[in-house]
Amino acid sequence: MAASNTWTRSQVSQSGTNTGKRKVRRVLIVDDHPIVRQGLRRVMENEDDLTVCGEAETARDARTAIKELNPDVVIADISLKQGDGIELVRDVRAHHPQLPILVLSMHDETIYAERMLSAGANGYIMKQAASEQFLASLRRVLDGGIYVSEAVGNNMIQKFAAGGAYISANPIDRLSNRELQILHMIGKGMSTRETAHSLNLSIKTVESHRQRIKRKLNLTTGTQLVQYAVNWFTGREASTFPPSPKETQVPSMGGTSGYSSDG
């Protein structure tokens, strides 16, 4: 989807300075689910030091929004309608080295958190997290820190302590970032051609990646690969949306789609 050309800046985005107590930091939300974007907006709307300056649902829209809105922080999901969260994080880090990025995703943090930090993210938090935990993680990266859960942090320490001797029991950890992207797209039901187009790769290259994925996961046929990918993907997709706002997790309500800024 092409970036919207109809966005407008909010008054806070234009003044963008202080509330009298703390500087108001502008937040750009990148997520392809309107219900999630609206939920995040609701969490932040009562915070004196935070304001949502824009929204985007594709990597392309996100790049445009960053250039036009100059946010103080980007909240990004891994799965986007067009493009990929890992590639988006790499691109943002390359072109905006000082811009904090917090990844907020449904995907298993034990698989993705360390990968996203390596790609350039400043933090990783699950969508199932409580609102208070989300706000704490957001402020942590805004203040120049790194945020991961205690479990992920402990796992990273164990890997560091073990050096090259650490061997994960999860076969998914054998996959490269690109192979993980392709497995994810297979699980979403995307064809080889669609995957190639989305990642700007040739069909032959995608097929080569599929063969390597099969070898690493000890699979022998394309059918087995598809079944494995679907089972792996749907096991996480079921937790895409948080529970109702009455619970302690990040609330989700309906909203508008596409890249936009506060108007």
C-alpha cells in the first residue's frame, strides 16, 4: 500500500516541547492491526509525557511517517501487511541511528527478542504485557536504555556465559533471520511467488531458503514444511489481540487503517 498523502500534524507534534513538567515525546505506531493501534493509543492518551503523532500499517508507510513526522520513538510489530518488521528495524537503524525502536509483538520473545535487538531494536515486549509494563518499556527505550523481559535477559546471559558451547533445544533457533521470515510467510499461507515479491527476492532464492529450512528442521517434503509452518504460525497467531480493556493487558479497540498522524 502506498503511503498516505493526507496526513496532518497534531498541535502537540508542532509544538513538541513541554507540558510544564516533562517533555512530551512523540510516538509512531507501526502495526497492521487497527485494533492494536487504537489500543496502544488509548494506553498513552492519559500520559502527560507521551502522545501518538502517527500510525502506519506497512513498512513503506512507516518510512514515510518517520521522515515526515520526526517521532521520538517507533513502536513496531514484526508482522506487517507489506514488508517485514526485521527489515524495517534494520532500515530505520541504518538511516536514523539515534531513533529508539520498541518492538511490540505477539511472537515468541524467546525466538525473536534477541534477533530484533541484533537488528537494531532497543527493546522487545509481548502484546500480552500489562499496560504498566508496556509504558515502562517505552520510557526505558526513550531514556536510552534496553528493555527485554527477565526471562529473555536471563537466557541472553546464559548464552554469553556458555560462549560457543550453548545449544538451544528449539529447532527454530537454527534458522537464520531470513529463513525465519520465510517460514513465517509460509505459515501465513503465502506462496513462493508472493514471498519473493514481499521480500524483493527471486523465486529461485526463496526456493533455496525453503530447502535449507527443511534440512534444519529435519523435514523431507514441501507438504511437511507447509504443515510445520502453519502449525507454528497459528500457535502464535491465536494470541495476536490482547483481552478486553477491563483486564490488565494492553487494551485493544477498533481504529482506522493506513499511515496517519494525529489530526
